[in-house]
Amino acid sequence: GIIENEEEELRAIDAAIQRLKDGIYGLCDICGEKIPKSRLLAIPYAQLCFDCKKKDEGGGRRRG
């Protein structure tokens, strides 16, 4: 469990670095809006804004 969580976090960090290189870091993967700076400061590898994260968790929608 712990190793899987660490590996998942590393993948998320790698993805954030790639989004930075692609010029799309800080944009929500679902709606395309800017992710608030406060969220990125708390979770620098966040891929979703607050609203889309809530919908993603509540609706059972999974991203691959």
C-alpha cells in the first residue's frame, strides 16, 4: 500500500513536470480553467481544480 502510494505520487510529479514543459501546468485536465495558486501550493502536482476534483471524487469518474 505505502509503496503503491509513493509510486502513484511519483507518477503525478512526473506528469506535472511534463505539463510544465508542455506549457499547460496549472490548468485543470477536465475543464481547462486555471487551478488556484493556493491549491498548487498545497499540491504542486494537482491536475484538477477544486470543482472538478469534487465532481471526480463524488461521481466515481476515474482518469487514466
